[in-house]
Amino acid sequence: GNSVTQMEGPVTLSEEAFLTINCTYTATGYPSLFWYVQYPGEGLQLLLKATKADDKGSNKGFEATYRKETTSFHLEKGSVQVSDSAVYFCALSGNTGNQFYFGTGTSLTVIP
Amino acid sequence: EAQVTQNPRYLITVTGKKLTVTCSQNMNHEYMSWYRQDPGLGLRQIYYSMNVEVTDKGDVPEGYKVSRKEKRNFPLILESPSPNQTSLYFCASSSRPPGQADTDTQYFGPGTRLTVL
């Protein structure tokens, strides 16, 4: 079946530090992969996505590369800001079903 | 403005008292979905709808019902709520369902925090 495994949080970083949040997946076929972000008190917003192997999604300084050989889609940012404090969710949509699958979420706090 | 709206945003109720959470989208999206978010479990899909009059179970459908009589609306019904349904609920929509080429983004509502006593 389809599933997403995300690194456990919470993660606390100082401003301008490098961020990596690990995400691995299990899926049949060729899924599309997503990172969503949830700011306090809000719904989820799409951060970036990749629809095929070796694609790199990027947005607002965040990047993630779809690695089929390692079934991973790790989120990275070179220099985090206080405003990046949020919960980040890795997700996939399979090409053999009609559902979305989310990881458990990783809480990030960036301190000045 | 493109958006997904949910009502109510907050609800406290008692065990067994039927309730409905409404969801509406103004983007003419075909695919709509309900999720619940619980600490340590992330988001889990309850039900989804591919189009009007087409609904199907997600991973955690027990205790919930849905209907899709109009394209824009997708209400979530709890016929007899229980305390284990206390959770944060999100409605979402997208123009195309997952599994198609260039799967479209899901747009999420602001959430409904439900407490069942």
C-alpha cells in the first residue's frame, strides 16, 4: 500500500541555519509527491511538488528532489527565517488510487 | 477569491447528538475530501468525492457520512458522535483527483475543531 514516513520532530533551529526534513515513501506505481506547510491556526498550503522521478520542486527558498532510487523526497532550505516556523507535511498521491496520503508532520521552530 | 470554507470553525457537542460540518468551494473543483488531524498521526483521509453523487471511503470512514449533491458542497455528517471523534477536521478540494497526470494541488479549508464530550 501507499504510505509516507517523516522524520520526527519537533525541530528547533537558529535563524539562518540549514534545514533538512526527511521524508520517505512507499507506493505502487509512480506517485506524485508534495510538501505542505501549516502555519499556526491555519489550514495546509502547498509548498512545493514533484510529479516524476528526478524532478526538483522549489518555492520560497525550499527545495525537494524526487528520488525514486531511495524513495525519498527530503525538504531542504539553506537559511531558515523565524517566519518559517510551522508544521511541514510530506504527502503523496498514487497513480493507482484516488487518495492522498500524508506523513505525521514535523514541527519547526526557528529562534532569532 | 478562490477558497474553501468550512462551518463551524469550532464546535463543542455531546455524545450522540447528530451534527453536520459544512464545506464549500468556489473553484468548480471536481475532487473534494475530508481529513482529520490528530497529534502524532498527521492527516488521515475520511471520505473523498470524485464528482457529484460519487463518494468513497478513505482510511478512517467509521462513524462518518458524506454527501455530494452539488459540485461546490461536501458536508461531513456525524450521526452519533463519540469522544474519539474529537479532532481537527479539514476539507480540501482540487480540480483533478490524484492518480492523473500532473496531479493538481489540493486547497484546504481553515479547519473545524470539534470536541465531543
